[in-house]
Amino acid sequence: MKTFTILKPDTLKAGNAGAIISRLEQEGFRIRAMKMLHLTQAQAEGFYYVHKERPFFPSLVKFMTEGPVILMVLEADNAIDKLRKVMGATDPAKADAGTIRKQFGINIERNAIHGSDGPETAAFEIGYFFNQLEIV
């Protein structure tokens, strides 16, 4: 099973991308596609369109466009649930010890990493940034 993840601008700015990628590999994820982009406002708005009516949408788009991100397609058994568990709660203050967000997250927005929350979301998110030729 495949899932999608983004290492967010705060992760790259802090120099933690390598540590998080290493952790994902140690957890048994296989990287099937990876690229670095500096999202445009339009790309970020399109990706997060499901949140467009939420009060945090403008702040989220601004944050996600402030620096480069690393986009990845990951594969593992039960990849979606497994990644959600390894990432931890959205709010790093509420995340379990040992999770990526607890270790590297700053707050509920600057929480180091994004991961798909279900199969339909994963399919949309993977297709938003990768074509089939880029996934090995």
C-alpha cells in the first residue's frame, strides 16, 4: 500500500529532512518517489482545497509556500495508518513521545510533516504531485 507525505518548510529550514527520511526508512517505509519543490500559492491552495473554508487556510497556504518542501510517495504494509502513527498527533504538544511531530514539530501548523489520512486522500495527493512514470 502507498501513502503520501510532505516534509514541510519548517523541517527543511531546520535541517531535519535527512533525520526524518532516515526515520521513515527505519520504520520500514520504502520511498517510491521523491522530489523537492517550492510550492506556489496556487499549488498550495489546490492541494489544501478541502480546507479552503476553514479559518486557518490563509495561514496554512502562506506557511506551505514560505520555503521548499520534500514530497514523497511511501510504500509499506498498512502505509497510511502506519505513517499516521509514526507522525503523531497534528498538534506536537499532544503527540506521543517518540513520534516525528513530538520530536520535530513546533506547533499545530508548523508540525514538520504531512501524511495522507485515508486511501482516497492518498490517491488524490499522490496524483496531485506525481505522475505514474515518477513512481517506481
